[in-house]
Amino acid sequence: MHRLPQTGIPMKSLAYWIAAAGAAILGMATALAADPLSLSPAALREIAKVEAEIDRIEAELLGRIATPPDNQVQQVELLGKLMLFDKELSVNRNEACAFCHMPETGFTGPLSELNKTTGSYPGSVRTRFSNRKPQTHSYAPLSPVLHYNEGQGDLVGGNF
């Protein structure tokens, strides 16, 4: 019987457990595809309220563009706010960054119904959720500049 070096685990046993884990994962994926994660009515109401607030703030900011500030710092601030509340930047053009990073909640998730249960938020694809609560985006200035790390062979830094 063949065994894995340094573990003594029979190869046949390992293959069985890998196959079982794969089947379990496929079963979960199939179950989720057939019955996507549904949100409570309270969470859906709260989402609608947050989305309405985002739309209101974006409309207000777009109104400010007609007479932009004279001060360059205020112009950059206005641009940043416009980007935070712009749904067009998401993959399906349906979710602003502010949906997960509202100023009123320290630039983190504003949905108490989700915060007290899963802590994860739906993305632009509403049936997909992250596996953690949205971080405050005030950490952004501390992130290294996005760059290619040759030793790692990958992009490093940035906010995403």
C-alpha cells in the first residue's frame, strides 16, 4: 500500500477524503445555485432605505457640480464624494461604494440587520456575499501604492 511520505496516510484514504470534500463542496454550490441566499424582509427594507439615501446624496452632489468650488481642496473633496456615491462604478452599475462604506457609520457597513447576523454584504451581484463585514475605508491612505512585485509575480497594494 502506498503511503504519503512523512505522514503515513494511505494514498487510497487521502483520495477518498479529497473526493468526499469535493462532492460536499459541489453539493453546497448546487444548493446555493438552486436556492440563492435570501435576505430577511427587515434587511431588504434597510437596503432600500440605504439605497434611497445614496441616491439622494448623489443627486445633491451632482447639483454641486454646476457651480464647483473655487478651492482646489474642495474640488478634490467633491470628486471623492461623487466617486463614493456613484453606482456606475460597480460591475452592474447598481451599487455605490457607499453601500458598504457610509460616512455616517465610519465608512463601514450601515446595515444593522446584516451587521448583527452575518456581517457580510451583498455585492453588485446581489446573490454574492463577501465573507466579512466591510472594513472602514479610512484605512485606504495606509495601503501601499498599487504596484507589481516581481519576486511575488503579482500586484501588491492598492485598496482592492
